[in-house]
Amino acid sequence: MEDHPQKNQPPHHPSQIALNIAYNGVTKTLDHVEMHAQVQSVLARALALFNVTDRPHAQGLFREDGTEVPVNQSVQDAALLDGQLLYLRARTPQGGAHC
């Protein structure tokens, strides 16, 4: 009996991807992003990659269409793709109390 491990298995999904992060006109690659990692940890890595120290809590990751990537999801659940370009920029204030 022959063993065909590829038969009847779902398509291969990488466990790690690379994301391209743009900040202030500079694009850098964030390698070894785990698919199960929370977007919050990806944001923290992106902030460190660009040495952002000014109001890091006010920064977010945004897709090319301008939508913010939710930080409370995993990379996989947020449907981020290998090689995808994300923009690191300040979030728009959502009203409420002023800091």
C-alpha cells in the first residue's frame, strides 16, 4: 500500500509570513511573522522596527484601502498575506475623553 501524504489534505498554509511595513515614506520588511501571533504583537514589532517612541499607543497598522487591522485578532484571522504592505500610522481619534 502506497502512502500519499499530500492527498486529501488542505492546501499548505505557511506558519510564518513576511509583512512590508511603511512608515513616514520608508518601507521595511518584518520577517518571521507567525500566523497565530496576535496583530498587537506585530504592531509592537513594527513600532520597534522603526524606533517609534512618540505616542506608540496611538499608532495602528492599516491596509492599503485605509482600513485598520484589528489588534485583537491573530494574523491569520485578520487575513494578512505574505508580502502584504501595511502602513504604520496614527489612529484617528474615536471621540470620547481627551488624553
